[in-house]
Amino acid sequence: HPKEAEIEMPMQISSREPTAHYRDSTQPVEARVADLLARMTLDEKLAQLGSAWIYELADPERASHLMRHGIGQITRIGGASNLKPAESAAAANAIQRFLVEQTRLGIPAMVHEECCAGYMARDATVFPQIIGLASTWQPELANAMAGVVRTQMRAVGAHQGLSPVLDVVRDPRWGRVEETFGEDAYLVASMGVAYVRGLQTEDWRQGVIATGKHFVGYGLTDGGFNWNPAHIPPRELREVFLRPFEAAVREAGLYSIMNGYNELDGVPCAASHELLTEILREQWGFEGLVVSDYFAVDQLQQAHLISSDKGSSAKMALQAGIDVELPSTDCYGEPLRRQVEQGKLDVAVIDTSVARVLRTKFQLGLFENPF
């Protein structure tokens, strides 16, 4: 695991234009997004759709290579290391300094962490499991808990929390029951909305983006086995399992969604245009980021057997609506590049997701203060 001293980044000359239009904080966000997007090479665009574990950046030479074109997200600086809070903050700042000062366009990264029952890292506050919080029937406690999580995560430089779990679960054999708000869709929705509001707040420059997961039906997989298909009729899917997600989007402004590993009617959620675009964006008006559950893009080939290679998996996921690949760039790197070069994927599809990533970073105020 990296220590603070191991996150030193090598120096290189930056050709970034200090007076670029996108760097003007007085300009509207959409104008800044359009200006920056127009300046980006394909490599720089793909970099914004990818990520890297903190331990991948322990070696300065490797870190410089992985982030030479920028990067979309850093995965779990505190949660995937043994760093203390001050060390996590120092590591985050070192990474941001490299990106801002030593890459061509100076685009900061988003840092995400797990936070189901508190910020999951060394010396952070551990709360009771969420199923216990749900049993209080007091959404205001979920809101207050999320406020503590937000404060601790912002203090170490994190911008996105992979929570709340909005799965409605009705099979006690499933191994992640304790991460959920339980079996009742109304209770899950109420607690989830309160959690999202407490984590995100109305001031994005002080808040942490919440991530509703796992979209959708992940808590009712066949036989209670993790990753198994879920067999849910369309009406029940709408009235029960989608309900908490819809409430979080419409009522609390939930800004990120993570796909489920499961399949619905033979279609993996990670490749479902119906779920990730038609329902989420076109019907609910969701404008945020869709991030993959860890390794879910590659699983389209490895587990679901619906694609022939990493490139076709990347194309399926991106076209379905997954904007960012977590926890590390794999399919959204060179395999996705080859899809473009071979004429199998229009760059406009990539631009749509890149614009969402950039918009989020502008809204978080990262270009003005990434540290």
C-alpha cells in the first residue's frame, strides 16, 4: 500500500493554456464544457472515462504513465490503503497537483470512496449497518449520518460516495442484506432520499456526490445467490424495485447511479439501454453520471458471455449509458480506442459521456480548488 512519500509525481513541462476559456469561472458551465471538449484529443477524452486504484499510483513512473492524458477518477485513496486521514489528504493533493500542473489540459480528478455505513477508511467513523438504521424508521437519522460521512470524506479530498444502496431486498439468503434499507419500497425510498440529501447538500462545492446502487433488482437474484439473474415482472419492477431510485432522482437530485451485476430478462444491467438511458435519463430526467460497478464492463464478456472481447464490451456499456469505468481503466482504454479507429463506434458517443464527466467536475468546483 502507498505511503505519503510514495505519491510524489515526476515533473514534466505542461503546454496548458492559462487563459483558456474553460478556465474562466465566470463563464456558464455548459460553455466551459463545450470549450474544453473541443480542445481534447481522443486520448484525453478516453482518460476522463477511466479510473485508477490508489495503489496503482504508488510508483511515480507508473503513475505518470497512467495519468499522462489526465484521468477521470481515483479509486479509494483511503479505503484501498492503510493511510491515515491526513496522509490520504496529502496523497489526494499530490495527485491533483500532478494533474493540474503537469498535464496538457490540467483537468483534476474525482476521488470516490465507499461509505455504506460510514466512510470506509482508517480512523473514520463507523455507524451501525444500514439495515439497523432503517429499523429506526427515522429518515432524519439517515440525513444526519450522511452529513458526518460528507464532512469526513471532503476532509480527505473525496468527491463521490458509492452509496446509498437502494436495493429492495426480500430474500434473507442474499449476502448483502445488511447494506440495504430492507424489504419495503416506501421505507427504502424515504431513507434513501434523506441519505442523498445529507451527502450531496445543496452546495456542491461542499458536498459529496451520492451514488444509488445497484440499478436494478440486484437484491432479488435467483436463489439468493450474488450476481444471479433476477426474475421480476415489469409492473413489479416499476412499482417496487425502481421506486427508490426514482424517488432519489426526482426528489433528492441523486447525481450518480451504479449498475447492478445481475441480468433482467437475459439482459445484463450494465448493457441495458432501456434501464440506463430510456428509463433513467429520458423518463426521469436524470442528468448525472452513471458509473460501472467494479469490473462490470469486462464481465459482459467474462461472466455474461454476450460480447467477444473487451472492445465490444466497452461499446455495449457506453452505448447503454455507462459513462465511467470503475475501479480501473480496462475496457474503456485501448479496447475502446480500437472501436473508434475501426469505425465501430462514433466519437460522438464518447463525447456525450466525457461532457457529463467534465460538467460534474465544473459543478464540484474542482477547476477552482482541486485540493
